Amino acid sequence: MLALLLLTAAQAPSLLPGRAEAAVAFFERQADICRALIDVCEGGVGVRAPEDVTDLSCRTGRPGFATCRFTVAGQRCRADFVSAAAGADHGWALDWSQLPQPSGHGWAVAWTRSPEPRGPRIRCTARD
């Protein structure tokens, strides 16, 4: 019985975004900046390794939403995430994602709906 409970828990979606989702959020931000600069980023933008994300702390909001703070690449970031429980907002985030293929993570970085232009809901500042 204990083995069944552990297996079920391992297959259940994460209750909060993790370091892998934070790394994807940072990618979405960097890719959005490059797109705004009309492809002038040299070498392209890739998803950082989850191990590059530190100081991660998340809190839930309304069902299916979470806000996380974390540090990556010398920047302190705050990102909003949506899960499948958020319904249409999750679909919107996946539609606007700049990943070449879906991440497979239980959470996606939220994207603005208005005002224009649309962009990932992540803000970063240089860490002092």
C-alpha cells in the first residue's frame, strides 16, 4: 500500500513550480527580448539548466496560479506561472511559448493578454 501511495505521489503534478520551470521562464524572457530586438542576439538563447536557478521560493494565488522569486544568471527574478488547472490561461501560455517543443512541465510561465505587446510575465533585475 505504501508503494502505491509513493508511486501516485511521484506521478502527481507538482504543487508549485520548480527550478526547471523557473529556468524555462528565464528563457521566455530572454527570447522575448531578442525577438523585440529583431533577432540581434548572437548565439541564440537556450534554456538554462535547472541547477542554475537558486533561491527559489513560490507561493500560490488563486487555483492554478503561482508566483515565484528566484535568482539566475546574476539576476533576481519574479515570475507568474499557470498550471493546467488555470484552464484557458494555461492554453494561452502554451500558445505563446517560444520553446521549440512543449516543456512537459506541469507549470508554464504566464503571458500577458493586455495591454499590447504580449510578453512573458517575468521581471528581472541585476542582483546587487
